[in-house]
Amino acid sequence: MWLIRKLGSLPILPKIALTFLLVLTPLFYSGLKMNETGSDIVRQEIASSLSSRVELYMNILDSEFDRTVRFMQEYVNDEDLMKLSTTSEVMSATERTSAVLRVKSQMDLLKRSSTFIDNATVFIPMMNRVVSSNTNAIADFDDDLFQALTEPSDPLTYPFHIWKERVFIVIPYGFLDNSPLFLLAVEISNKEITTRLDQFTPDDSMAVLSNRRMVWSSLGTRAPKVSQEMVTQLFATEAEANQRIAIDGVNYLIASKKSEILETNLLMLVPSEQVEQPLERYRNWVFILYGASILITIVFSFGMYRLIHRPIMLLVRSFRKIEQGRFDVSIEYPFQDEFGYLYRQLNAMVRELKRLIQEVYEQQYRTRLAELKHLQSQINPHFLYNTFFILYRMAKQDGNERIMGLTKHLGDYFQFITRDDTEGASLASEAAHAKSYTEIQSIRFSNRITIRFSDVPPEAERIFLPRLILQPLIENAFVHSLEKKASGGLLEVDFMINESELRIRVEDSGGIDVEKVARLQAMLNGQQDVTVTTGMINVHRRLQIKYGSKAGLQLSRGDLGGLKIVVVIPLQEVKPHA
């Protein structure tokens, strides 16, 4: 799953490239397996063809030599040959000459019967002469050759005699004093055997025909020389299909055939490189094709990048700017394709969105302004009724100085709350108004309530705030807590400022439990429905409308035992009063 998510998060260009590679890889693997299978089939066919070639050559040799032996066996009973070998001394010269000519004709016929026969000869010891197909007359008797050919072969059924690297097929007839009456010999043409081997041997290959004491070989232009030790080693190995052997660092594919009739082995060796080079060339073409496919994939992916990926990334970057609140996005695109349509629609959407946001902003501003006006108009007239009642009692008691002080505070008070030319005031003005309110309340409650009103720090006097945020909180303390106390009431108001925020504390000693504080804080945070809007809730909402969610009122049970209200105002959102 992690790998799938990782791949899914890749950009479009790598995805396109990976997709093509995933498609091409099975095709390449299938092609490679098909190539290997085809190569194995070709190797088997070549090995089969090589074996068939070897078998054909051996069949030709068997057929030729078998026919020659049978022909010689039939000629042993020739009448002329019998007379010349037994009664030549009593024959007339004419008869003897005629018989010799007829034997000579038979030798010529025997030689012409096979291209593998180099000479056909009959040895007649009684005449001490030799009749041969390669001579025009009776030749002298070759006693050394006759003695060599007279020796029995091993085994007796083996038809070949080898003398001085000459190969003969010999059939003796009748023995007298351990010497045959005549000896019929056919000399095998080593040149013809080698020529035939050359015809059956491909280039750069070699063929070896061997019996017990004779080796014929056909070597290609670059084939190594074959020694007798190598021949012995080669024939000691049982050749199987597709078997290979290394000679002088070159691998050869071998095939062999043994003639049970002639006791002769034929071994043919073809260089593996000659067989497998076309296969390797084809395999290389497969790799080249796969490499070209990868290159084409890269080029195609780059083309897709220019045609699709870059326009999409331009669209994504534009959306990210819009997410950041930047509505100055405008994409210029010269073509009239699908991306051109998307870009034009995006530009139109941004313009429309910008217009709607401006309208919403203006509407929210007007709504907030109306809400502020409405909140400012919700001043509870209860205080005014009590004040006029005090004036009535003081007038009856004829307390002129106290009436002057009270009327001054009332004048300042009503002057501040009746101003509608501005929505805010400096912190010094707001604190002065709240202090006038507390002075009026101290006259009302006489010695029952003590008020401790701290001075505003000099660096905070010019901070510009919404009007009537402090007096409603002090009024809340009197109405809901302090006016119920017969004596010992205490109200504290102080100011604290640091680099990031302004804090105003309003705390009374009227007494309150923790659960009620929690309910009041929930009402401020909007976690409970509020059916009646109180002064404290009005102040909290006005502060959050003005300064955001970081501003507002924080409620807790104070050290004096009553409600502790802390007004929090972020300074980065506040402008100094001119």
C-alpha cells in the first residue's frame, strides 16, 4: 500500500514513463524468451542436420565399400584368374595373353565401379606378375607389398590392410605353402575420401574419419590441426546431441557416426560461434529494439511533458496562488485547444471570484458596522433611572457640593456615550469614561463598595479601541455581584501591556462558583444557545469582530472570590490613536 501511495504521488511525467516501461517490459521478456526458445530449436535443428550429414557420409562409404567387397568376392571365382594362378605354365602364350587381357579388363571395370577406388590389382605368384588397372601391361611382382597384404587382418572380418599410409581391401584365394594362389587387392583413394569430406564439411569446420591405423581429415581454413592424440581423445568421447567440446580455446558442436561394417568412425565438428553468431545477432537486435523503445518512451514522455505536463503544472500553480488568497492570477495562452479553454475559464472564474469576495467583504463590513451600531444602542437604561433617583434624594438633603461632583461625572458620562461621530476611542478616553462610571457608583453605594482603579500605562494611552468595552463589564460587576453586598465589596481594574497584547483585568469580590464561570465562558465561546444578549457577550463579540478570534474575554474565578474578567486585545491588530 505504501508503494502504491508513493507511486500515486509521483508527477505525471514519471507516471507516463513508468507506464510505458511496464507495458514494454513484459513484451521484451516475452521476446527474449521466444528468442531463447527459437535459439534452442535452431541449435537442435543444426545438430540434427549435422548428425544427418555425418550419417549420410558414412552410409555412402558403407554402400561403396560393401559393393566393392561383394564385387571382389564374386570375381574370385573368375575362370581366367583361376587358370593363370594354377595352370599358367601349361597355357600357350596366346591363351595366357588373352587371359591376362581379360583380367586387366576386369580390374579396369572394378576400378571404375567406385570413385573411392584408386587402383585394382591382382597378384599371381605362379606367374610372378601383377595385373593392375593403373598399368597397360603385366607389371613386375611387388614382393614387399604382397607379403604385407598377405598377412591376416585383425579381426579377420576387417577388410582393410594399411601399408605405408596406403589403404587396401584384400581378398586372398587358396593357400599353397602358406601363400595364396592369387591376391585380389583394391587400393582406396585417400584423396577421394578427403575430397568427399571437404564436400560435407562447412567452412571453418572439420571432419575426421579414422580407423585403427589411419586418419583422414578435412579442415576448414581456420580449423586447428588434428593430431593422433586429439583424434583418440575425440573418439573416446561419446557424442550426443548439442554436445560441445573445446579445442585450442574454440568451442565446437560435434556429431559422430561409427560404421560397424568398416570399423570406422566419422567425427564432424562445427564451431559453435558459426552456429550461434546469427542467434547472438538476433538477440542483440532484441536488446537494441528494447533500448530504442526506452529511448522512444523517454522522447515521447518529454513530448507529453511539453504538451500536457507543463500546461497542467501551470494550472496547478495558479490554483495554489488562488489558495493563498492571491487573485491577481491571469494565464496567457496563445492556442485554442483544451488547455486554452481551461485557462480562459480559469481567468474568468478568478475575476468573478474576486468580484464576489469584494461584494461579500463589503457586505460583511456593512453588517458588522450595523451590528456595532446596534450593540452600542443596547445600553441598559437602568443606570440612568438610579442616577436620577440619587439626584432627587441629594436635592432633598441639600448637599450642593456632592451634587456638583455627581453632575460633573454624569455630564462626562453622557457626553461619552452620546458621541456617534466615531466608532472607537483611545484607551485613555475609554478608561476615563469607565472611571466616571465607578465614581458615580461609589457615591451611590457610599461605604459599601471600595473601588481600586489603576492608571493606564503611558505607552498604552493612545491605543485605539472600540468604544464602551470597559464600562459594560464594570456595570456587570455592580448589577450581578456588588450591589447585593451590604458591606466589604471590592472592585479592581488594572491594565497590563507587553509586546504582543494588551490585557485589562476587571475583578470583583461578589462571590461566584466555578460551574457558573464555566457556563458563562461556554456562552461566550458560542457552545450554548444565548436567548438574551448581555453586555458581557456584546463586548466579547465586538472584540472578536474587530480583532479576530485571538481577542475577547477570558473568565475565571479570581483571588477575591468573585468573577475575574480579562480583556485580551492583540497589539498587532491595533493602530495607535492620532
